[in-house]
Amino acid sequence: MDRISRLAEAVAFSFMLLLLWGCEQTAQPRLAPLPSASPTSSSRPPATGDLPAQARQIVVDSLTDPDPQIRTNAVEVVVMTRDMRLMPRVQKLLADDVVPVRFAATVAVGDLEYALAKKDIATLLSDPNPNVKIAASYAISRLGNPEYYKVLSNSVASDDQTVRANAALLLGKSARQEGIRYLYWTLQRADSADKVILQAAESIAMLKDPRIFPKLWTRLISAYADDRVIGIRAMGALGTEEAKNALVTMLDDAVPEVRLAAAGQLGRLGDPIGEAEVLAAIEKDVAAGMDPQGQERIRVLTALAIGEIGTPSLTKHLPPLLRDPSKIVRLAAAQAVLRSAAKGTGS
């Protein structure tokens, strides 16, 4: 995979979805090209009105979008905003024909402990796709059947690298400290693919084991921007003081995507120090001169960082992003509006 493609993946909403999109043959990953439609297109919300209501409508529409990657990203937004009112719509996606959508919806049920979907999850324990099976095991273990955790710990030994990586992800999400030894084991296996190593390291960070810091630091000092973005996300998951200090250093990176990712993770950890960097990205138009995909990445990261930092000087820039020509940018802006509103800082 070329480095431009990897950077596009590194700034996407969720690495877990990238793992699946990489193996799914019916829907390959892509960033949607920017259409030529006018910003007043009827497909976008109006310029005025209740921003949270507009944002929620964007998510609702995206959950039934013809593009399965948009549906998948919309599920991720529901999880990130913890909007339980949208979970009945996510529950319908447990029967989606596309594996990554089904996987994401199943994980969402576990993340939000949505007990009303337990019967559907039990059915997915026999799903023909092994990734969905382990997602169902994760979800049902979160819904009162902890014995299914064993499925995850066993699956990090799978010969299928995607299953192994997704099992590592779900061990991190499970928040059980016993998962650390399984994650280090698969991290150190000579036959683990790069995506497994990346996810195992991030999942160890999710479990707050400070011993993983040196491994994450190697990503931050990589010559490649995609590696640095991946390391930033993992440092944000670790969340120690040492990790925060490392993130602050990335605000001076030469690549704007890296700076914005660092600002967002710091905001998620409660530190608004990256506010100036996000404002600079908006006011100086750092995406000028980039190709359409690069411009889209900048707008996605800008929106996500605004949602995490949530200061009024930033949230005032969200309305235009809710009307962006790109669906994925609108989704990122919708997430930002809903997260800011939940913090009481929304515009």
C-alpha cells in the first residue's frame, strides 16, 4: 500500500474499520471525491437552525446511505457520541449485507451495552464471517456473558491476520487487564502482520499499560506521516502524562494532518493546547494546493479536533462543515457538534 493511501487510512474515523475494509472484497476503502454540487444543495442541512438537530439528522441519513463505508462511519459516530436514541437504527445494521457494516454495528452494541439487541447478537455468534463472530462474542460478553471473552483471547492466535488484528482491537475494548498478556504475545509473534502489530500496541495503550510507551514513541519519530498519526492515536489512548507530553511535541510537526491529529487527541484528554493549531488550519487554509483527498482529510481532522477541544472559538466554525460537499466531512462535523453539545460547549 502506498504512503498516501496509508495516510488516508490513518486519519479515518476508526482503525478497526480499516482492518475490515482491507479484507472486504465487495466494498473497497476510499475517500469520496469532492462533488461539484453547490454548498446550498438540498442533500445538506440548511445554514440555520438547531445544530445538534442538524447533526443528528446527518447521522440518521448516513446510517442508511448507499455507500457502506458511510454507514460504517455513521455507526462509529453513534458510538463516539453515545447517542442511545440512534441505537435502534444501528441495530437494523446487524443484518447488513456488507461485513464491515455488520461488524461495526455489532461492536457498537457491545460498546454501548445495548441490551435490546442481545437476541440479534446471539444469532451473530454463528455468522459466516469470523470477524463478525468475534465481534458478537465481544458484544455478548459485555451484555452479561463474560465467558465469551475467551473467544477473543483465542482469536489473537488466528492464522487470518485480519481476525487476529480485530481480536486484538476487541481485547483492548474489553478493558480487562488479563488481555495485556495476550496482546504482548501477538505483538511479539514473528508472523504477525503490520496491522496486527499496530492494533496490538494501540490496544495495550487502551488498557493503560505504560510499558508500551517506547513502542508508541517509535511511531511518533517515524519518517512517515501515517505512522505518526497512528502513534498519536495510540498515545491518546494511553493517556499518561508522558503520553500527553509526547503529543504536545507533535503540534510542531511539519505535516498538518499530524498536527491536527495531535490537537484532537490532546483535546480528548482535556487539554485545549492545540486550539491555536486548529484555528491556524482554518484561517490559513493549510489544505490549499492539496489534491481533493488531501483537502478532505484536513477538513475531517479539523472537524474532529474541534469536537474534542470544544472551545467557542472553534465550534463557531462547525456550521459550514455541516454543509460540506463531502459526506465524510459532514459526518465528522456532526460528531463534533454532538460531542461539543454533550460537553455544554456547542454553538
